[in-house]
Amino acid sequence: MTTRKAAIAFVMDPIEKVDIGADTSFALMLEAQRRGHRVYYAAPEDLGIDAGRVTVRVQRAKLRREAGRHVELEPARLVPVDDEFDLVFQRKDPPVDADYVTVTQILSLCRRARVLNRPEGILGANEKLYALHFPELMPTTCVTRDRPKLIEFMKEMGGEMIVKPLHGKGGEGIFHVRQDDRNLFSILEQSTGFGTRWTMAQRYVPAVRKGDKRILLVEGKPLGAVLRVPAEDETRSNLHVGGRPVKAVIDEHDRRIIERIAPRLRQDGLFFVGIDVIGGLLTEVNVTSPTGIQEMNALDGVHYEEVVFDHVEALLWGSGRG
């Protein structure tokens, strides 16, 4: 562990409301604190610009793994980010709406402080569309806001498909639709906002019933994986809608995907990401606030946040050894 200590700000959703048994940001904050780094909390709306410099209203945070009493916050201070911080973790959950884009653009103006993931990388990496840099790794995919085109695509896919919004999170708005579904037209109307929103459609991969594998990557290198198995009565495998976490290994199909996408991730400054793999096929690249560390820890008996911070310290100080 390095003898040098950093000031680290986490820009994230309300820290008072996090699930301390599942939240990845909380695990990262605890690890930073354990190593002696100074940990601060800020909400996205606390960011601003004054005389060309990025500012943030932050609160020093003291954390403990104790439900209901997991954080103590000092009084807020308004400070210049580049003067006060070595590192900023941007960990706000989607949707990637206008406010999210503005916050990311503000953070792109930091000059000394490192921001993870790199703001320019996030702005260029829609979590659904980014995977399309590697179409050969994916299920057959169509992006459109035209309902007849979606119907045509579904027929080409054998009469069923998955539709998902481009800016959602946690499985929100994802449907498994079939040609004989009486609600089909209504679902597609809602998915496309009556032709005003682009929607992603993908070939349905039956292997999803065995699980959707989340693989976390740090600087393009595999950290670990968890298989999220959907409930019998649910299409989605996301854990907060009833998916069951199951121990997973990173197999040769996963490594082929990782080796293919890693150079692009590093090029774009996407330090910490989560990829979703179903039946050996890449479906998403999560870059905003990828999750899964605590589930992986519980299943594998490891503290993966330690590995993340080994990389963080090496990024800040070279070897990370004092």
C-alpha cells in the first residue's frame, strides 16, 4: 500500500440512501478510507464553474459498514476542484440526460485533478451504443425509432427480440417481445415514444435464462465476474428486479471479448467499466457507474475494491509505492 495519501471526491447519488451491502461506490469509498485517503462526497448539482475554474461543494465523509449509520458528513465547503483534489470519481447513475451531460462537461474542464472515468470517454460512450464499435461480438442489433422497422427486424429474427431504451439503467424499459403478443404495438409505441426516441432492438439470446454475466474491467483488464440469473417470471436479470447472483468464471469467450475491446477502453480513458455478456455475446458496456463488486466479493471471498485501488494509486503515482 502506498504511503502517499490522496484527496478523492465521489460525485454520486445521495450517499445517505445507498445500499451498503450492494453499492459499489460505497465499497470503493470504504477502501479509499481504509488506505488513509481523504474521502469526500458531492452531488452532481454541487458542481459549478467560477472564473473558468471547476468548483464543487463537498463534504468530508467518514464511512462505516453499519446500516442506518453508515456515513458522517462534515459541513459543506465550496472549493476549486483542481486545488483540493487529486482524483474525482464520477459515479452518478443513469439516465444520461441533459443534466448528466452538463455535469460531465463541467468535469472535463478539470486540469490537475484526474476524473474517472474520463469525461470525454463517457460523453462518447452511450452504454448501449458503445458496444456497436464491436458488432461482430454482439447479437444482431438494430437501432431505430421507426416502429415498422422494428417489426421488420423482429420478423428477420424469427418472431421475437429484445427492445431497450438507449439511456436507461438497471433493466428499466427492457422488453422481450414476440410477434404474437397482443401488446406488441403498444410496447413499441412506448419504447420509441411514438417515433420520437431511438430504441435498440437485439436478437433474443435464449442463453439469458442461464444468466447474464457482468464482468468488471479495470484499465481493460478483467477484475472478476458475477452471473445474474433471472427469476422464472422475469425477463430481466438485474439484481434489483429479482435476479440471483451466482459465482461465475471468466471463460475463453469472455477473454476473446475483453482482448478485443480493451485497447479501445484504454484509448477512451474508460478506467472502470462493466461489460454484460450473454451466451458468449457482448450486449452492453457500462461506463457511468458499473456495479457488481460487492456481489463478486461475497461469492468469491475476495475484496475486489482493493485491486481497483491498486490501479488507482498506480495511476496517480506511477508504481503506487510511496
